[in-house]
Amino acid sequence: MNQKFLLAWAVAATALALVSLGFALGRAGSNPAVDPPMLNADPTMSTMAGPDAESHPADTYSVPDALAELPGEWRTQFDDEYGGYAILFDPGRRELIVEQCAHPGYIDRTGAPVELGWEFCESVLWGTLATLDSDGALVRDRRRGSVEVELSLSGGDPPKLSLAFADHDMVLIPGSKNDLFQAIDRSPEMMAQRERKLQMAIAEEEARRRMAEEAQNTGKPAGEPVPVFIMPSGDDDRDEER
């Protein structure tokens, strides 16, 4: 009795196992397995571009060999108005900044002292180099939009970089904006103006001291001293080569 029961149970179990196996194989056939993604797969191959995918042209920007090893800062000699240009030119980072500079002096045309607080330079071009070759560049300026810039490099000691765009035309040598300022500030005219301004300040302080002493002696309030203007004696020679 027990043997017949065990035999029947074994046959039933075997049949059930065969049915389960057939069901599993059927599901595998209708849903094929997907391989896991490769960890080091090229990300550009992860998707396929459809027929409407946007195409982007390759960036063709390159730096000419002649411009690859240049200094980053350049400046002009100062002109007769005690002004000039200073630029930052970095082809590797595709950056060009051009500033126009002017020294107002220490004494104005009326002989009065010039107050502090003036800006030495202001930006006239500040943008990204879109294209660059040995004789020109296209610059995407922050304010002007696209600006075509003519440029040329000449050898020598020091080398010279010529730059022109819109109504700006300049010949530059290696040097910073501070170098330009110092060259102007050390000129005989500016040194003479500084001396005159110092003399005026000393004279005004002396007048203020005398008025304070008189007010103390007489008991009257002291007034404001009258500025003492020392008129310039004329233009001095510039000491920087042009």
C-alpha cells in the first residue's frame, strides 16, 4: 500500500516538474535576455542618432605656431596726450582684452590740482577669439558682437605686435598696464606736475596754519585759505622713445 502511494507521488511530482520547465522555457523564448552594459563602454556609442538629430560642425579653432609662445601682456609707448593702450592676449585661453588708457596729470590746464579717483584705463574690446590666424582674428565681444581684428607680429628686441579694429590702431611691445602707467608717470612733465601739486599743498597748509594762528590771536573764526595755483612753465620733453 505504501509502496504504491510513494510510486504515484513520484510520478506526479515528475510530471509537475516537466510542466514547470516547459513554462519557463516558453517565457525565455518570448523575452530574450539583455546583456548588462559595459562599464567602460564609449559614452558616444550609448545612443544612436536618429534621422532628425542635430549635427554640430567640428571646432576648427587653432593657434598658429608664431603666436603660440607670445607674452600674455602688451602695451604701447605713451603718446603726446600721455595715453596709450594695454592688452591681454591669450590665444590658448581664447581671450583678448584691449584697454585704452589716459593719464589725466596732476595739474589741469587752468593750473588747478587734479583730484584723485580717476580711472587710468577703460575697456574697448573684451571677448573670445572665435578664429585666429597669423594676420587676423574674429572676436566675440561682450558688447559689440563680432569684431574683426587685424594683427601682425614682427620680430626684434623687443618684438612688436600690431593690432587694429574699428577706430583703434596700435603697435605694442611686451609689458603690462602698470608698465605703461609707470612710463608716463616717470616722464619729466608728470614729475614736474607732481612737484607743483606738492608745492601747492604745502602753500595751502601754510596759509591754513597762519589763518588759524590769527584767529586764535584775534578771537575771530578762521576762514578757508585761498588755493595757491602755480601755473605750469610749459611742456617738458618726454623721456620715452616712440
